[in-house]
Amino acid sequence: MYNTESLLGKIVTLKLLTGVELMAKLTSYVKDDKIIILEEPRTVVIMDNQIAAVPYQYTAPNKEITVSLDHILSITETLEKSANDYKKLLEEPKS
């Protein structure tokens, strides 16, 4: 991916080939292995006509995941407002 290294450490939005949209912090890009590592991934969904971010997985830890570049359609820096909302979501106490 042409500018993936410039996105390291930033909140990014990924569109997967399946159509699923993810938001996460991009922590690593391993070009030779064709993978990226994401921290605290969230799936972007529409609920009640609003955009929401829900856990990527419900039955497993979500701290960090590895995604093959073969499954990614696009990766871009997340819009500032959405990135700020994502950060606030992570700061909320877990019940």
C-alpha cells in the first residue's frame, strides 16, 4: 500500500474486501509479510441513522489484531472528528 508507513501511529479507517469498515490505531506495517497490526479495532456500523463503533470481536480480546493486506480494499487516515470520538470511546471505563 503506497502510503501505509506514513499512517503509522495514527487512527485509520480500513475498508475490507467484504465491505466491513474498521477504525483503529495502526501500530505496525510489515511489508514483506503483507500484514498490518491494529490496536483497539472497532467495527463501524450504522445504528439509528448514526455512525457507531462497536467491538471488532465480542468473544475474544480486542487489544491487537493482525490483518493481511490481501483483505484490505483501502486504508486512510480517519477524519478528525471520528478519530476524536474513537479516542473518547477508548477512554470510557469498561463495565
